[in-house]
Amino acid sequence: MPTRASSSWFARPVSHWVGPRVLAALVLALCLGLTYGAWRNADDASEQQVQADFDFRVRELVNNIVGRMQTYIQVLHGVQGLYASSQEVTRREFHAYLAAQQVDRHFPGIHGIGYLPLLSGAALARHEAGVRADGYPGYAVRPHGQRDWHAPITYLEPLSESNLLAFGYDIGSEPVRRAALEQARDTGQAAMTGKIHLVQDGGSAQAHGFLVVLPVYDNGLLHGSVAQRRAALRAWVFAPFRMGDLMVGVGGESARQLDLEIYDGAQLSEAALMYDSLPGALSSAASDSLVSRQAISIAGHAWTLRVRTMPGFDGELLARPRLVAWTGLLASIVLALATWLLAAGRARAQAALARSSELTGQLEQGQASVLAMAEAAQRSQAMLRSILDSTIDGILVDNIDGRIFTSNRRFRDLWQVPDALDWQADGAALVRHVESQLEQAAPFLGARTHAPHGHRERRDVLHLRDGRVVEQYVRSMQLGNEQARLWTFRDISERSQMERREHTRRQVLEMLATGAPLERVLESVVLSVQADHPAMLCSILLLDESRHRLVLGAAPSLPAFFNLSSHGHDLDTLQGVHGIAAQALRDGLRVIVGDLHTVADAQETMELAWRAQLQSCWAEPVRGGSGKLLGVLMAYHRQPTLPGAAHLARLSEAAHLAGMAIEQAQVALALRAGEARFRSLYDHAPVALWEQDWSAVRAALDALEQAGVRDLGAHFQASPDALRQLADLVRIIDANGAALAQVRANEDDQRRGALSLAQNFDDSALPRFGDALLALAGGAHLFECESSFVRLDGAARQNELSLLVMPGHADSLDFVMVSSLDITERKRMNAELLQLATTDFLTGLPNRRHFMASLENEHARLQRELASCASVLMLDIDHFKRVNDEYGHAVGDAVLRHLGALMCQALRKVDVPGRVGGEEFAILLPGTDLAAAAVFAERLRRRVAESSLTIDGGIVITITVSIGMAAMAGTDADCDAVLARADEALYRAKRGGRNRIEQNDGGGDGVLSKFMAQ
């Protein structure tokens, strides 16, 4: 054998490696040179693009600033036009105009727009007086002092807290501002001040701003020349600007990496700096290489802008040269490495020739290894057969021509392949055997005809005649040089049944939950059974209410004549195939007839079955939850067939679902009938009923509690508007006929939402609504109160309410039933009865009963407050019998009414008068001692004596009264004691000559005055 060449590269002479290394070095040097040139070109192009981008952004920034200022000056021209179109613009008109403009919203940076009238020194006092009279009592022009002319800020909108600081400030008092006013006056154009601190900022040294002013001339005067303009000047309109607010967003996204500095004038000095977008340390980081200095003129005033770039401005553009350099460097290294590898590969090829002899020896050794592998393959084949026979899936391997290579034991058991069948020699016989066990052989035959190719697979579900379900997978595979198919079969009968049962159950429950008709639910049950067993035809027959007749529930696939032959017939009259259903219902047991030809008298009684092409029949009773028979589930086949375990389980489950559906339908029917009866009672109830939703009010109360409001009652008293807002949240869901009639509404008003809580609680009754709300929110289920409401015709009425929270709705308050009773007439009648019971019909004064009740209340008060006092007066008309005898009782009644009116005129609100007899009257004076009561009694006696009454015929009647007084004390046994003392004093006054006052203080003579009638 030849000597084995060394495979180590490093063992070869150095001269062998000189060629590949030198070549790789040359390629690397060339590529690096090209990379450097590309990098230089990219770097120059990036710098040019950075400069162009910077110049464009600077121009865009300058244009934005100039454009924004021109827009703001145009706003001032609009205000100037307002004054040009009117001889006088009031403060209200000025406010209305600028409010419509919404300057603070649409024009950021403007601190306000104001009006500066031109005032001489003599007119200053009159100007201040006029503004103070206009509603600003503290207005004064400042700074104080006499000047040739003044320009105070008179109007300034919006009049915010900061603008109030500038209200009344004389702009002409400050040189920079005064220069702008004079420039605008002489040029007739807008003028801008230099750098200033706005008065609105309160002297803040950090905020800089400026003013733009426009002159307002007298339209009746010429203003073509400077002299004419000075003579025609009436005022100025102006706008203050704060630089920081003005520059917000002016550059947009393109200015984020720029440092903008604005200087007043042409000098870049710290004193002239008005704005710096990046102040302090941020500004120091700006670039000194990309700098632009721009001079602009706005409203006749010069600004200088310095724009510099911030770090990262040119990041993307400058990254391109680095990318070119790194890409070129990597490419150079890769090309050099590839060159080295190619050169080295040539050297290795030469070494491969030396190794060929070595491989020859290895081949001889491999022949011995093959023999050992053959033995191992035999052992592996036996192991594979054992594994195949142990799998839970049936496996079959054949080719596209149908020749069968192998199958496992599970396949033969699954398809019940007889031992006598030579399936390996006759593949067509095995296919016919499998086909005979299928209800529908199309999926199995289709998989044989259209086998998948490549790595794809085909899945089918096969239904066997005995009720089993088999899942079939077909995959393409390569066996040596021949294309083959791998068939996998798995019995999924149990899983399929569970899935179908769950799907059918869920579908039926969903239909029941949505209120689907019973016919649709039963039809769904029947179709689900037929979908699981395509060779089966099903129907559901129900017992009617008498439980003696059958009615058709669902039979979507059976002929119409067949269905009609059982619908509505008595159980005892049904024969033939329908007699099987009647038998199942009578016995309550399942009936299975595998072949209808075996039934006695089949030819005579099974004519309907033959016409419908039915050969077998199964009947499954349908029961309710309590076991009550509701109907029967019928299953028919066109071939004689006996059911398997899967069929019976499926029919039992379908019968159970049908029973659920029938019971649910019966419950729903009863519920609808109950709802109809309740609705009828609700609509025809004699009491007004309202169904209301207070859930939004409940949510609002929860929000108040979360906001920290603990005492809702105190909150509603402090904020009545909050109670009004809660009342607006109540929704009227429904109202019966009595409620609509009570508020003069109809069903159209109810449909279009014309009803509201005002038909239960009007604005004056909102406190009652608050009481009800607190009670119901606190957990009460019932609240009763009296309220007032407004009918839809505008009439105010009174009602009596009962609010009931329906059970289960106490937390949400979304179902509140309100009953309402109109008590307006009852309240009116009660008031009239109360007036009749407490008022003297002739004089209108309280009668004796009412007066005595007031006297008892006052006596009880004196018993509680011993330091208090009260007095009682008894009055009697002198010689009243003579008036009745001379002029008649009608005149006597007029005299009584006259005295009652005089008494009412002299009384306080707390005093209580009363008619206690024919011509006797009494007066209770709470809080009055005898001295004060004597003064009151004397004044009343004199008023009566000095007044007169003119009756028909011109006769003048003058009367006098005698008065008896007594003090009321808490130590009296009862209130009759003070009346007795006052009555005794009255009779003393009568006996003493009348027209006089006497008091009973428990002592001697108590005469206070004596005025005898003339």
C-alpha cells in the first residue's frame, strides 16, 4: 500500500503558503483603497446635505415667526376696523366682538387686546369718573402725575386676573411704549415696542414681551399727512405679547433640534436678548459650526435671530459615511478571506489525491460492516411490527395502485376484517369490506382517488353503520423508490358524541335563552340527530293539553302526507307506524322495530311507511324534568336496522333536550300570560302608577361619596342645583292610564319623552325629592310623602306619593314603582273646613275656639318660660243693642266688621285677635306686660272713637269700646283665669261709664283713662 500522506497543513513547507497569503493581501489593499474613496465622497455629500437642511429649517422658522406676527397684526386691524365703523364702541360691544374672536384660544401668545384712548391732562379726571361709573369703582390712571397726554388701558379683553394688573396703566408714561405710540400715530401703521416687561407679569424679571399698537383716527377728519394724523388721532388699539407664549410651537417638529435666540435690534447682547428656546446650560451645548443670523422687521421694528443646531441634528446624515466605511471594510476583509480560501482550496485538492488510496482500505472495512447492519435491520423490522401492532390507531400502508403493503392488528380489529379475507393479495376486497360498514363511503373513496402529495395530509370523518365515528388521516410517504400512502384510523365515537351533545345542548340553550319558537328549537334537535346519522329520519310528536292526541312538533325531512297522518289524531285510533309512537307513549318505554315487515298485518297497517319508503322505526319517549311524558322522538330508516349503543345514547340525549325545550316553552307561555294579566291590571289600575329608573341617580350618589361628601342632606341644602341635576337623571320608563290622565298626558307624550320627574316632584317640591332620595339610597324599600307636581297643561297640583323599590333592585335603584294620588281638591276642602272651623264668618277674625287654642299655647309657653310675659284684652262695643234696635241687624253686622278691621290694623303679627261673643272681642298680646298693653289699648280705644261708619242714606255712626286688661302668668291654673280677670276689668269699665280702659292686676281701682262719649 502507498505511504499515507500527512493531512496536517502546517507540516508542509512555508513556500506552499506564500502564494495564497500574498494574493489575499493584494486584494485587501485594493478594497481598502476603494473604501476610502467612497467614504470621502459620502462625507462631502453628507456635510452639504446637513447645511442645506439647516438653511431650509432656518428659513421655515423665520417665515413662521413673520407669518404669525402678520396674522396677529391683522387681528388688530380687525379691532381697528371696529372703531372705524362706529363713532363709539362701548365696553360691552368691545367684549362681545373679542369674545366671538376667541383670541386666547386661536391666537397663542397674545395676552389680550386692549383700547387706549388719547386723553389730555384736563380730561383725565372725567375719564376716571366715567370708568368708575361703568362698574369699576377702584379704577385709577397710573402712574400718577401730569403729562401732556395720557394713553391709559381702558378696555382689555379677556379681563383675566393678570390683565387686571394692567387695567388703568398709562402706556404713554414709559419711554419705550410711548415711542411706539408716537410711531403708530405718525405713520398710521402698526408699530412695535422694544423689549419690555409686561405690566401683567407684575414686574417679573424673567418674562420679556412687547406691544404692537395701531392708531384709531377720527373718520371725519383727514389723516393724509403727519400733521393731519396727529390732529385726527382718537386712540390706539394694542396687543401685549409674552415672548415665551408667542414662540410655543412656532417651529413645529423641524425646530426641535435648533436653538433659537431673538434679540431686540441688531446687537447680539445679553441686554437685548428677548427669547432663548434653550436657556442656560442647554444653550451652551449648541453647535458653533452651523449658525445662522437673520434680521427681520415686524411693525417697523427690527429683530435679530440667531439659530444654532443642537447635538444630534446631523446624526442620521453623518452616520452614512461611517456606514460606508464599515461596509467597505467588512467587504474588503470578506473578499480577502475568500481569496485566501480559494487559493488554499487548490492546495487541499492536491492533498485529496493522496487520501484516495486511504479510502480504498476503508471501503473494504465497510463491507464487513454492511453484513452486520443487515442482521440489525431484521431485528429492527421485527421490533417495528411489534410497535405497529401495539398502537391504538389502525394503520394501513398501500400505494396509489391499491396494492397493500402492510396493516397492523388494530386496523383489522377496528374494521372487523375476517381472517379468511386475503387482504394482502386482494386489496379491492378489503376496500369493499370497509365500504360495506360505512353509512356514506364518499370520504373514504375520495381519499383513495385524490391522495395528498408531498408532506401534506388529508383528514376525513367516517360514520359507520353501527353508530361509531372514525377519524381518518392519509399522508403521502416514500418507500424506497416507490410512492406510498400511510392511512391512520382512530375511533373517536365517544369524543364525537360528547362534542355533538355539547354543541346541540349549547345551541338549544341559546335558542331557549333568546326566546326562539318551540318549533324552531325542536327542529334544531331533529336536524342535529340527522346530521350525526345521515341515514336516519327523525320527528318529534307532542301530546296536546288533553294528553289524548298527538300534534306534530318537528319533522323537517319526512313527507308532508306522512306528518299529517299523525297530527291531531287520538292515541287510540293510531295504527301502523304511528301506532308504535302511541305504544311508546302509553307504556312510557322505548320501542324498537328493526324491520317493519315483521309486524303483524304489516301490509294493511304499514301502507304509510311503504309510501314514505321507511323500513325500520325506533320510538324514544320524551319526558320533562319531573318525569312527566310530553311526547315521543321517532327515528326512521329506509333499511331494516337495529340501533347500536351510540344510536340509543344519541336518541336519549335528543329526547332529553326536546323535553327541556317543551317545558321551557310551556313556562314561557305561562309567563307571557301572567305578564299580559299584570299589564292589564297595571294599565287599568285606578291609581296612577309610574315605573322609574333611578340607577343614574344611584351612580351620581356613589360619585359624590367617592369625592368625599359624607352628609348628603347638608350637601343638598348647600347646593340646591345639585339636587336639581339629580332629579334630571331620573328616567320615566312607563306610566299607566291613570297616571297619564292625572297629568293630562297621552301615549304620544309618553313615547316622545315629554314626561319627567316634574310630574311627581316640581321645583318647589325638590326638598321632598331629596328626602325620598336619601331614604331609598339608605336602604329603605318604601317612602311616602306629600308633594306638588305640574301637569303638562301647566297647572300646579298637589299629590300624595308612595315610592316602592322593587325586590332585588335596592342596590341599583333601577326599578322604582311610584303610585301617585292627586289630593289638590282634598287639600282645598281641608283648608276651607279649617277656615270654617277656626274663623268667624262675619268679621273674618279667629273664632272663640281658635282664640282659646292660641291662649292655651301661650299659657303653656309661659309655664316653660317663667320670665316671659303676656297680656289679654277684652273689648265690648258700647250700646251695641241701641245700634241694632235703631238701624237693624245688617247695620249691626257692618259695625262688627268695622271694629274687626280696626283691630287688625293695630295688631302685630304675633298678636292674636278673636271674636268671643256677640259684640265681645279679645286680643292676646304675647311678650307684652301691662304697661305696654295699656299703651296699645289706649291707642286702639282712641282709633275706634275717632273713626266713623257711613251707612246707606248718608247716616254716620260712631261707636266706642270699653276695654278690660289682665296680665297672663305661667302660675295660673289654666287660661280661663286670665279671661276671668280681663272680663271682670271689662265690666268695671262698663259700670264706670264706658269708653274707658281698666286693668285687673289683683289690686284696687285699675282705671287707666276715662273718655266719655259725647
